Amino acid sequence: MSAPVIRPAEESDLDAVYALICDMEAKELPYAEFADIFRAQLASPDYLCLVCELNGAAVAECNLRFEYQLHHAARIAEIMELAVAPGYRRRGLGADMLREAHVAALSQRCVQLELACNTLRLDAHRFYEREGFKRYHYKFTKPLTGEDTPNALGR
């Protein structure tokens, strides 16, 4: 088995990233809309999608957004999605992706790396805490589509 390679995502990674994020969300997302957003983010300097490739296959992804925030008076990096394929979890790939996200955030002159995580993902909470993240905030959401989506993954 070859060593994992973490690199910026490319257009050719669309299907792999789509599959990883659909698995993370436990539902099939609308592909055309996903593809449009993926391509727009690839073209934007305010986003970076990292892919972890192992034996020629993308088995993990980490999508970052960089922005200046008034309440920090500084630039912040936010991990929007971090997903590892089911057969590749507990091998250190998530930690590898976080280290690369940290390096990318520093290179963008960010003062903080943050993320939000579904309240049902207890294993992920333990992972992030083990990797040095602290629980300081609650994230509140309000649907604007008229559909009240429960906080259950894929349900």
C-alpha cells in the first residue's frame, strides 16, 4: 500500500468528493447543484478543498473557507466539511487532513481554525477534541425553504 498523498482537489475529483460528502450527510445531495458549487469553490481564492489520495483513489476530503470576520477583526479558516471514506477511518487520515488544514490556514494568515459538527456525530466530537479543538460555541440554524429538516443524519 502506498503512502497517502494530500493535495488540492481538482475538477476530476468531483465525483469522489460528492460521494464522500453524501456519505458524511447520509443522504444523496442534488448532483448538479453540488457540482456547480464545487466548481465555483475551486475557482475561488476563499476556498480550498483538500483530497487525500491512497492507491490512486480519493478516500478523504477537507473543504476550507477563508474569510475576514468582524468579531475577530482577523481572517479565520473554517472547515466546512471533513469526510473520510468508511473503509479508511481510524487510520490517521482525518488527523493528517487536519494538519494540512492547519498549514493552509496559517499560509492564509488566519488566526483561528474552526468547524461546526452535527450534534449526533459523537465519534467526530471526540476526534476533534483529541486533535485540540475546543467546544466554545453553539450553532443555530433556521431553514428558509419551508422544510424543517431534523437534526438526524439522513433522516
